[in-house]
Amino acid sequence: MKTQLNSSDNERLSTYMKLAEERSKYFIGYPIAQDFDYSELYPLLKLPLNNVGDPWVESTYDLNSRSLELEVLEFFADLFNAPEKNWWGYVTNGGSEGNLYGLYVARELYPNGIVYYSEATHYSVQKNIQLLNLRSIVIRTQKNGEMDYDDLNEMVQMHRDQPVIILANIGTTMMEAKDDLQQIQAILRRQAIKNHYIHCDAALAGTYSALLDLKPGFDFQHGTDSMAISGHKFIGSPIPCGLVLVKKNYKDRIGKAIPYIGTVDTTITGSRNGHSPVFMWYALKKLGREGLKQRALECLEIAAYTVKSMNDIGIPAWTNPSALTVVFPAPSLALRQKWQIATEDGNSHVICMPGVSKAQIDHFVEDLKAEMALATAVAV
């Protein structure tokens, strides 16, 4: 039996690992934290941890991290002011799964409902809507990426005989704009919409917005019925992960007992990665609320530094209020590829997540400056 890599495979792996390490130095265009250290948890990688089924219901698959998962969920239920004794959730594979779950619950409540979401919404939402066979209407956005509430009001008015399902963004993909639940609910009241459901996609900005009590509010006290966040973004994880929270009385409408696993399956995927809850638990315990707040403030400081550095060389960079995403006109393709910069409709962005340093920003700005100087020389 083959027990080790041959020389060719070993060389292939070594080359890949060196490349990955090198590319991580030029990673400022996507919302992923890189400053984590989970080396203390490496022994767990030898174990097939599987959190199959409902986190609150024991399973015959006992090699799991369910007890730590529950502590992670309790932390976020408290952070997002979930209604006492009326919330439920689980650790997901990421924000997209959390959005799918929120829309799934909404569909079970209102099978004939219409989903309203802005054109700045994450691409996964349209896919989720198609998977669930939901009706939907895309709402225009304002210049900063926030939902256009006049357009929402008009669309809801045109279909006010149908239940309303709102997909609100708490940090859009390109500009980190936050939709205002207060304005959304005012529209629902104005149109006398009794049957409605609000899901918040808070994958990017949810955690640090709640920690810093940023406005507008978006948690359960502000009217959300479910929300999804990502764990690998602000907190950081080597494996994509997240969690979804929902009002328990809504969740109870779905799920069924599965004899094979000896538990209730109320999740999307059934078998769930048992390592991610451990990573999240470890980070939350090491940092605590105050450490996480400081982490957020440091990121905001780097974002402000980035805007100033780019403005100083004549680039009109900007951010939405209290956002980590710095938006600016798209540079050359070569520079976007070097720094792994996301671009859409002529705009690019740098996202100042934990792990992005001033030294990286300085390097990037120097590259921008050199590119501008070259373009000026060629024009002359």
C-alpha cells in the first residue's frame, strides 16, 4: 500500500504551498481575515468531526463539536438580541447557506410570497431564489449601493396583495452598503402589509456592526426574522464557515426526525463540518467582546488610512459610513490581478479586514502611484 507521496507529487505539493504562501501577501481585495492562529487545534484535524442534524438534539454520531457549537450560537444570539427562548440556529458552511436557510423558512411561511432584494445583493441570493422556486423582484440601488426605498415602496405597492419577503443587505458585496430596516418597515406599514418576513444578509458587516452598535440597527430588536453571518470574514477561519439565526417559532415549521442518525434534521446540508464551530469558539473565547471590538476599530483605522493614502495621490477613494471597504476607480488589469482586487462596473475595492496591514496598503499605493506616473509619461 502506498503510504507517502512520490517525488513528483511531493514537488507538486511543495510548489503549490509556496505559491499559496506568496499570494497571501497580496490579498487585500476580498473580505477574509488572515491574522488567525489555530495551531493549538491541529490535533483535531486527525478526527472526523461531524455535527450532523440539529445542534440541540443529540445524535448517535457522537464524534462531534455540538457542545461548542451551542456556545458559539449563544454568543451571537446575545450579540444580535435574539428573542429569549425563541431563537434557533446552526453553524453553516458560510453566508450563502445562511441566506438559503432564511429564504427557505420564509418560503415555508409564505409559499406565495415575493422576495424583494436590491441589485447590489450577493450573487448567491439569485441562485437561492431559483433553487427555492420563489418569485422575486430586484430593487434599484442608490449610488452608495444601498437599497432605493422609493423603488421598493413602488414595487410593494404594485403587489401589496402578496406576502413580502425582504432580503436586506448589511454590507453589500462591492460597496459595503447597509440597507435600513427602519425605512423598510415604514414602507411595510405604509402599504399595510401584514404578512412579511425580513432576512438580513449580514455576512460581511454583521459582527463588527453589532459590536460597535453602528447605525442603522439590523438585529432582532430592529425587526429581522432571520440573519446570516460569515465566520471566515471578520473572525477568521482556514475553512469557510458562518451561522444562521432564526426565530424558533418559524423554524419549528420545518425539519423531521431521521432514525438513521438518531436526531432531527432541520439544517440544509445534514452532515456539517464539526471543525468550524471549534475554530469559532476558540477565537471568541480568546478575543472576547472587547478584543473583537478592538479588532473592528483597528480595521476602521486601516480603512481611513487607505482612503487618505489614495486621496493624497489623487485617487477619489471613499467608504460608506463605518465601513471597511474602500471603493475607487478600477486600476489596470495587471494591478488587479497582482493584488486580487474585485472589480464591477468600473469600480474596484480594497477591504481592510483583520490581517491587512499599513505596510501592505503602502505597497499597493506605491504600485498605483507608479502606474499613474507611467500613464502620464505615455500620454506626454
